[in-house]
Amino acid sequence: MSSTIAKRLSDKKKSSSQGNRTNYEISEKTKCTTMWVYAFIVLLSAFIFNTPYEIFNGLLKIATDPSILVSDYMEIANIGAALFNSGLLIIICLLIIKKSGTKFSGLIIAAILTVGGFALFGKNIYNIWSILLGVKLYSSFKGEKFSKNIVVALFGTAIAPIISQVSFGLGFPIIAGVIVGNLLGCFAGFILPPLAQHFVKFHQGFNLYNMGFTAGVVGMLFMSVFRVLGIENEKRMILSSGNNEILGIYLFALFTTMIIVGFIMNNKTFDGLKDLLNHTGKGEDFIATNGFGITLVNMGMLGFAATIYVLLANGQLNGPTIGGIYTVAGFAGFGKHVKNTVPVMLGIVIVSMLTPWEINSLGVLLAALFGTTLAPIAGEFGWKSGILAGFLHMAVVMNVGYLHGGMNLYNHGLAGGLVAGILIPILYSVRENKQNKVKSSHA
């Protein structure tokens, strides 16, 4: 893989005036090729675990599952089917990106890997389409290019379980369920873009999973209507276990290639990595600031770190936790790095030590992985604030799932938005007070 990509590098060295940082330009064609290679790695790796017959039958089970939280496709079907579903959805994302003419930014890559990650426990080849169509209809309604809202469309598939739950989980006749479910999906997709633009002001960009916050509010709206109509979602906790060795090898191999390929693309150096680690992470596209190669290295590093955390905590590598690991790696292109994620994770670990929640329980593991949505707080205000953010996130996330009935896959985006919305004004106020005291002492 490394040699293939290396041959296609038409890169020109670009020296930056910012410090000693050196970026290496990577063509859009090479970025696209890289993402396609990873898509097929995920897709074809499915056959390591299961036969084509098992994968096909597994895909049918996945496509017709209600898919609300927590539905581990590795347990509902099999590992191969879950990975094949993930690969298919990544390919769908790449085709949509190509069709819309969108360039590969850090946020776009974060969206691709997030979709791929959640395709292991909630998104599938059936339930994403009506949401995408809804966003497309909104773009046409506003006279905008779809590319303007493509990030909303991809991340907006967070509420895909609404379609699956109405189609297959509420006992409606199959045709009626499919029709109503997809109509609701179109409506949800249609209202997501304006809501996303509005809600980002609430947390001021310190919650990286802005669409998770938006989707959470939409999920709450739908669930409130369902409950008024006497409809309640049953709690779900379907998980696989016992696959740490094989899945650990798989993930370490995947992230190793990211580091190697990124190193090669970065002119066989780690130039720019130190600078990247000094960014706060708030609204920062690392591909734009530090280059595609070193961003790929950062993705591999964070993917490694997240995988090691799960294993050291004696947790299970399964659909949800691998989905979290993929998401952490994806957002290593847009806001996350080791320096600003560790404090948040540490805050969550501290909570688990002070409460009955076990550090290797699914709730704590996912909080540690997805709670890094608040990484910019640590980057902007320091490690102590990062620990506090993680502490509060753990408390909030354990209480918001009921509000949307498991129909918002980005549950931590909702919790992170609430924490950031409350914490950021306080942190700014404290900082301003300190600055005023310093000014007064020098007056």
C-alpha cells in the first residue's frame, strides 16, 4: 500500500512561514486514492472473519434490525458482515463526496471515519438514504449546492435508527413501517442543516461533535412525539465479546499503516507533528494547517492510543468500542491530538474511580472515547479544565440517553454540547477575571 501511494505522490514541498513547520502538499487525487484504499481494506478484511455466505446473510440481518442504541452488528450478525457494512458505507461516503466535488478536509475525513465506525453499531445500507435525501432536498429548497451541506448530511446519519426503528421495531406492517420511517428520515434530514448552524453558537465550537448535539435535539423531538402517542423504545444492550486478540491485531495493523503512509507522504519525516500538538483543536483543520501526511500520522497515533486504552482497561473490542476508536482517529484530522484528549479521558477515569461505574463497562469506555469531543477545552484552557470537562461529561452522558430513546447514535455529542455550553462561559469568565487582576497588579 505504501509503495502504491508513494508512486502517486505529485507533491511539492511547501515551506511555511510559521515557525519551523514544513508542510508537504498532497494532491486531491492522492488523498482520494488513500481513502479509497482504506475503504477497500475495511471491506475486504470482512472475508478474513467470515465466508461470503455468512456475510451476505449477516448484511440482511443488519439492514432489517431496529438498530437503536446499543446494537452491536458484530453480535447481531457477525464480524465479517459488520466490517463489510462499514466498508460499504465508507465507499458510499466517498462516492457522494466525489459527486459533489467536495475537497478532502480534516472535517470530511472525520465524517467518513465516523460513518464507518458507526456502521458497526447503528448505521447500515438501508437506514442512511432518507436522511441524505432530506439534506439534498433542503439544499435544493435553499438554492444551495449540496456540497455546502455535505458535512451535515454525512454526520446527520446519526439519527438513522429512527428509520430502522419505525420500519422494523415498532410492530407496524412492513410496508407502512418502511414508508413512514423513510418519510420521517427525510423530514429529519431536511431540518438538520439550519439547526446545526444555529446550535454551534451554543457551545461555541468547543464540542467537536456539533451534529451529535443537533441530532440529539432532533431525536428528543421525535421521541417526545412518540411518547405522546404511547410509543416507547425498549432498552437495548446487544454486545459481542471475546474477540480482543484478533480485533486488536486488526486495529493495530490498520493504524500502523496510517503512520507509515503519513510518514512517507510527509517526505519521510515527522515535520509538523510538534506544531500540530500545540494547536488547541477548536475548529482547526489539521490537513489545512499541517498537511495531509502528518495528519495521517496523528490519526494513526490516536487510533493506537484509543485501542490501547480499551485493552488496558480490560474492555471488549466490539462494534461500539471500535466505532469509538474510528471516530477518535477520524477527528485526529479535525481537532484532536494526544495532548488535548488525554486530560478529558483522565477526567472520565477519575469519575469511574469515585463511583460504582466500572472502568471496563461499556458506558465508561464509550465516555472515555467519545468524550474527547471536548478536547478543545483542554487545548484552549489547559489540562485542568480538560479533566473537569471529562468529569462533567461522564455525569451528563449517563442521563441523556433516555431523552432520545437511543435514536441518536451520537449520544456523546449531545452530552458534550450541554457540558461545553455550560462550562465555556464560566471558563471565559474565570480567565477574564485572572487577566483583569494581572492588569491591576501592573497598573
